[in-house]
Amino acid sequence: MPEVELPPSDPSSWARSPQVMLLLNGESINGVIRAEVTNNGHYASDCFAATVAIGPNPLAVVPSWSAANDLLVDLRFSLNGASFAPLIRGSVDSMTIDPIMGVIRVEGRDLSASLIETRTQENFSNRTSSEIAEILAARHGLFAVVSPTTTPVGRYYQNEHDRITLNQFSRSTTEWDLLVFLARQEGFDVFVQNATLYFQPRSMGPLQVITVQAADLIELRLKRSLTLARDIEVIVKSWNSRLRNAFIQTARATSKNGVGSGTPQRYVLVRPNLTPDQALKLAQQKLAELTIHERTVELTMPGELAITPRTMLSLYGTHSDFDQLYFVDVIERHIHADSGFVQHIRAKNSSPRSETTTPTDDVGSRTDS
């Protein structure tokens, strides 16, 4: 994995002139006082907020802002005041106008918002996950970067998709819910960046590692779940009506340093009509989802533009077991005319463990007479 080390946080050690550029429906807006961008790493929208001064005669500007609809925002940050990196493109969800103070605050989400707000009752059973992602992206005017898949989605959990979209609660199921469900079945990531929908494996391409040193951080909090530090075992039980067989699949994570020895923390899932391979995949997936929350680091540092929710963070300098790799979960970047550019990061991972699976345990079967 390529590794990048960030510069130390002492501003005197390198030139910084952080600035923000805000485009509203493609036009540059002057007077940005503050901007915030939050990038999420787990099936959620990125979001933004910006506060803009509206000039020496605010009351003359208020009528046009108060009647505005369909506002599209592009926020770009720069470290040197010359080259700007696009951080988010999205629609404004709400605005707050303060004519006394002469400022307007806009808030919104990235372009996944249109998928989140669109209910679906469609039956896509004969389509593959990648085909559905491409169809939905096109409906909302998004480009699509989609890795091909081959399984018709009606096979997942023996038509679980039909039950999701056609049951009595179908009006609560959105196109984004559907994409997240399909991404989980495929082991994919799904997110919107600028005007592009990505639907692809999480391990797509080389993973970049960003290294940060504890001594260069403004704030650092280290958290550990002792419950999740124990050995963990996920058991999936299923009865497959087609195979006429009941079976159990087990995946287990064991601490390499022996801390989690003893009775493991057990989680049992019962799911109908899985194949043995599907049950094993589910057990491994749930095991990973549990163990990754064992160690969490929350840090504040000078703002930069290299870290994303699809990079890994390498922390060192705590002189403890917290010096290891972490998956970035959330990045919150804040740039202010007075306080400058800082960012808050939450990242998580398990301690080093060994993972094992046990052979399929057939617990019952029958044949036709």
C-alpha cells in the first residue's frame, strides 16, 4: 500500500494560506466567512454548510435569496490560495437568512440526496446489482463508475429484494436503501462524489496509507471496547428449502496476544434460505463489522486535503498498542476567516487478530419419500 506522511502541524515549517471557494449554480460567490464539509465512509451522504456575508445592503439581497430554488453548491478548499481541490457538490437543503447581521447560511448534502428522497416500489429481480446501479444513476443525471456483477438480485436471500421493495412498508424504501442493500450483498462500497455514483469493491485499486504522528496533533482521544477486544464468534443458522437441509456456519476472530482467550463473545444470526456459501459470507461480514469497532481514534489536526474515507490512517507516537492502521470513518473539515483550517477525524479498526472458519455443520436434512 502506498504510504504518505503528512507534514508536521507547526505552521512555521511550511507555507499555508488556506482559502475556500464557493460556487452557487456555477457562479463564484464572494464573502464566504465559514465553510464546513463532512465526508462519511459508510453508506451515508457527505454534507456541507457555508456562511456568506451578503454585502453592505443586506435587505436588498434578501428577496432574491428568499425566492431561490434548486441551489447547487460546489465547495473547494485550497492550502496555498492557488490550487483548489473540490470537496463536495450538492444541493442546498435549507438556508438561514440573518438580515440584521448580514449573513446567509446554507446547508445541504451531496448528490446522493436525490436517491435518498426517491421512494421505490420497482421489482428489479431479473437485473444484476451493477445494472440497477447504472439505471438509478442515469435517472438522476449522475455519471456511473460501476464494477460489473453477474447475479440476478432476485436470488439474494431467496427473493429478499422482492420482499424489501414490494411489501407493505415499500413506501419507506428508497433507491438509496436499495443500493446499500445490494452493495452489502456484493461486498461493495457505494457513494456519490461530485456528480458520479461509485458502486465497486471496497478494495478497488491500491489503498493509500496516510501517516500521522501523535505529537503533531491538536487533540487526540483513544478509545477501546473491552467487550469487542475478546475473542468473537459469529454463528449463522439457516434452513434451505431447496437444498432440504439445515446447517450452521461459524466465523471466529481470535486475539493474537491472548488477551481475548476464554469464552468467546458469541453472536447468533438466523436467516432463512441461505446456501452454505452465503451463510459463511454473512458470518465473515458480520464478524468484520463487529471487530472493526474495537479501537477508535478521534483526532483534531491542521486541515489537509489528502485524507479521505477511502484511505487508511497510520497513527504512531502514542507508544502503545494504539499505534497501528485505522479505517477512516468520518472527516469534518472547517475553514474560518478567523480561526483558519482544521479538521476532525474519526477512524477505527481491530487489534491484530487471526480469523478462522469451521467446516459446515449440517444439523438436519430430509429427502423425498
